[in-house]
Amino acid sequence: MPSKEPPRRRVPGPARPARPRPASAGARPSRPAASRPAPRPAAKRPGPRPPARRPRTIRLGSPRPRLRLISLGLTLVMLVFVVRLLQVQAVDASAYAAKADKYRFQDHTLSAERGEITDRNGIALAASVDAYDITADPKLFTPEESKVPDAPEQAAALLAPILGKEPAELAKKLRTPKSRYTLLARKQTPQVWNQIKDLRKVYGEKARATGGTGVNLLGGVLSEPSTKRVYPNGELAAGILGYVNAEGKGAGGVESMLDPELAGKDGKVRFTESGGRQVPTAGSQGTPAVPGSDIELTIDRDIQWAAQQAITEQVGKSKADRGYVVVQNTRTGEVLAMANAPGFDPNDLSAANAASMGNAALQDAYEPGSTSKVMSMAAVLEEGKATPQTHVTVPNRLHRGDRLFKDDVDHKTWYLTLNGVLAKSSNIGTILATGRLGATQSESNRVLHSYLRKFGIGSPTGLDFPGETPGILAKPGDWSTSQQYTIPFGQGLSVNAMQAASVYSTIANKGVRVEPTLVRGTKGPDGRFTPAPEPKESRVVSEKTAGTLAKMLESVVDDREGTGTRAAIPGYRVAGKTGTANRVDPELGRYKGYTASFAGFAPADDPQITVYCAIQNPTKGSYFGGQICGPIYKKVMEFALKTLHVAPTGSEPARLPVDFEPTP
């Protein structure tokens, strides 16, 4: 349909060049003009087009703020690193170095070798031998390291029979968390460690046989060289020697008394460690251990053996609670033997009876009985109140204070000399004799008390032995009505066996008391011997009084009426005294049973050795001191005289009179 619009007029102007159209990828090839269809009439054009929009220009922001922000952040990060570096390198350097050393270096203590204890002839009574502390590295038993979930239990089952421990106890130690060290057993013999090494070798070969997939269950078990205390003679002198505890410290006897000298000084070593093993090329540093000093005792091993055999045998026969024997050199105060029965073996403390592990000869306080009468007689003689021939009429009973006193045997009136009072061990005669010490009983008590103190009663012996008792001696003003009459014959005061022996050594040493000694000297690591300090000496009675007492004590053993005839030794003059005392039962707190004793020295004309014996609560056979302790005295004294090569006596005893004929 023809258009009704008028034709547009062309405005003359510059002709625009025709823009070629881009050929599309799918454009068809041009055809000739003849074949082209006729042009269509021009469509009606809309109004004038708006001007084309110019594309918007994108302007980039300034990079400077962002760069400043990034620079600031990096600066802060670097500042944090610098501060931390300064803290690690400067402020906390020592702390971190210590932590590094903790894991890199290992400190180990080098145990000092404990000194020996020997007898007076250098024979070892206590010594130290090579041993091993068995240790382990718990980390090597963890599932991660061992590749076995129950490695501690398996290893514990292997070690328990060798170490003598419970498997559960060992397994618990092997599972110690966050630890590289645990102690499984102390002081094991080289044989024990060799057994463990053999097992490690066996399991190590099994692990290698599996091509590296197996595990050595005992690979983490290690050892540290140490020493073990041994007592070559078993129970011999155990009460004197004491023992050492699990830590190797002295816990009784001389081991405890002289522990600082015996122990020496431990050393230290520091070495580099890796994987539980010492790095051999890294070197080590430390201080060496200083060995302890050797202690030489005054004890003679052979005399100690004789004393221990004799007292052990008699305690068994008498079914007694216990007994002790002390042998002392009368001139030097040196203790040649101190035996207890029953005893214990310090090599096997697990089998020991706790009641027998001390030194009863020094730690028991008991009423001595008639062996104490020699001190009463010494006071009477020294004060000049009587002589050995002084007549003493001894009735069957004596009423004093609130008690009626009697002698051990029932008798008619005795007509005795002062020597006879001692020989027949009359309680009544002793009361009558000591009553002459003062114008009043109170004064007599004070005089007697002063002599008892001079003889060492109520004071430590001077040995400084652990647990030693000073005995019990009340002040004279505190003596009860009965004590002022019983103390003269040995009841109402308490002593230990060493104190009782020292009384007789004082008389044998011409009235001079020499403090007992157990140690002759020490030998340091340099081999130099240092003698022990000289013991203190004090005069108790005059030489004349001591000589008179020695002759009176001979009557106890030599005279047919004496109470100690079973202690006589052929060829030697013997001075001694029996004792039979009522015994205080420590459990009941009252008198029950008896203490039997015998004390004396020989040769009486040239005293050199004192022997004292006491047996507590004999329940079978006789309980009299002369009957059961007299024979022990004889055995031990004979052995000691022969061992020390003491020549037999060459003179006859004085044989002082025992009784007198009363005037009609």
C-alpha cells in the first residue's frame, strides 16, 4: 500500500562514506545484481536520534593509603617478632637454655664408696661391693615407642622373678607418665644385672630376626653402677655394726653413729643424652666422688664370736627373753666384744625381728642386783667405815622402813666378815654395812649416791652410741623409804650392761675409771690412719681400796662358800660377783621374773680383761646368776685370755676370812 507521507527532501551536505558491514561468520556469498530482489521501499524513520552517550571513564583510586596500611601491618608483625626474639634471646635466655639442657643433658649422681668397718686386726666386719641400681626409661614402653599396647605389663612379668618384685609394682613404674627415668630396684648384685642383660639380648635378637618389625621389650631397662653393703660374718657383732637403709644411709649402730665419716661425699656427672643413651662423643663434666673413711673398731672378731656363741646357747637353754655379754680391756677401756642374743642378720633385714635389731647391751635399762654391791663396798672401804675383816652379824630378817628384808636363801643368823657379806651376797649385810656411811640414813644415802655417780651410774658411758640409755639413778633426796635400803644391793636403780662392766674395769684398773671406747681410729681415702681421741679418765677410789676389793671379789669365786665358784678358771686367779635381781617386766610395768648376771676380771693379781654377762627372764632351769652366767663368764674369759696370750697367774689368792666365831 502506497505511503501517504510526502517524500523527504534531502538536504545537501557532505556525503558520508558508507561503512562496510562486517561479514558475519554465517553470511552467504554475494549474488549478482540481476539475481537480487528488488529493494523494498524505505520504512518510515522515527524522529531524530539522541546523541550517542560517551562511555564512562573509570578512574583508579590512589594506592598510597593502602600501601601505608600494609606497611603498618607488616611493621607491627615484625615488631612482634623482634620483641619476642629479644625476650627469648635476652630476657628469658637462661630459662630456655635451662629447658634445653634439661632435655639435652642428664645429671647423674656418682655414689661415693662407703668405708669399711673392721675389727682391731683389720678383719672386715662391714664392706661395700659392686652393685647396680636397675632403672628404666618409661617413654620407651609407651605404645607409640614400643608398638605394643601392654609393653609395661609384659616387661614387668619378665623382670619380676629376677628382681623379686611384684609385677604390678614394676608395671606401674614403667607407666610413669611424662618421665624418662624410673628406679625399679636398688643395690642389685652383678648377677642380677647379667640376667637382665641376657634377656635383653635374647629379645633383641628376636626383634632383628623379624626384619625390624619386632620390638625388644627390655630395651628400655638400664642400670646405674652402685655399691651394696654386706656383712661377711652375718649376725656377728650386728648389734654394734647396725645396718644401712634402702637409701644407703646408716640406720643403726656404728653405721649410723659414724655415717658422715663412712659415707664419704657423692660426686656428680653431666653428659649429653639422646634416645635414652649417652652420646659418647659429646664429652661429660662433673666432680668425682670422694670415698668414705674406713673405721677400725676396738672389737676382736674372735672374742666377739666366742661371746656371741656362749650367750646365744645359754639364752636358748634357759628360754630367756634375751642376754648380753661385754668384754673390756681393763686398762685402756677398749671394748673387745659386745654380744647380744637373740641377734639379727643385717644382710637380710626382711627376716629380722624388730625387737632384736638394736644393741640391747647399751639400750636395755634394768636393775643389776647383787653385782652392784661392789660399789657399796667400795664406798664403805674408801670412807674408812670398815675393813674386809669387820664383823657383821646378819639376822634372818631385817626390818627397815616399811619393809622386812631377807637374803636369797633362808638362813639362821650369819656371823660374817665384810668380806663374807660380799662373798655370800647378803642383802641384809650390805644394808648394815652401808648404814655406817653417815650419822643418819639421809647422810648415808648422799654418800652412797656420790660414789654411784663416780662409777658412771645414771650417766652415758661415753660411747655416744645411738639409743644408749644412761640408766636410772634418782637423787638421794628423792629416794623412797624402800629405795634407800634396796639401792645398796642393786634394786631401785637401773643400768645398762656396759655401765655394769665398766664398774668392774674401774676396780681392776686400780680405782681409775676409763671411759669405754668402741673406735680405735679412722683411715681416710688417702690411707692415713687417725687414732681416736684418748678416753677420759677419772679416779673413783684409791688404789688401796681397789686392791682390797679385788681380793674380796676373789672370795666370791675361790672360797667354797662363795656364790661364784662355777666361774673359776684353772691356772688363773679370778675376781667376780654374782647377781640375781627382781626384774621389772616392761610390758606389765611390775616385777616379774629375774635378771641373772655375773661380772668379774682376771687375772685378779694383774687384771687385764673384764667380762660381764646378764640374762633377762630365764624361765627354764636355774635363774641364779652364779648358775647360768658363771659358766658363760668362764667360757668367754678363758677364750679371751688365750687369744690375748695372757700368762697364767703365778701367785696364790689372799683367801680373806668369810665368817667369824661369835663370842659367847
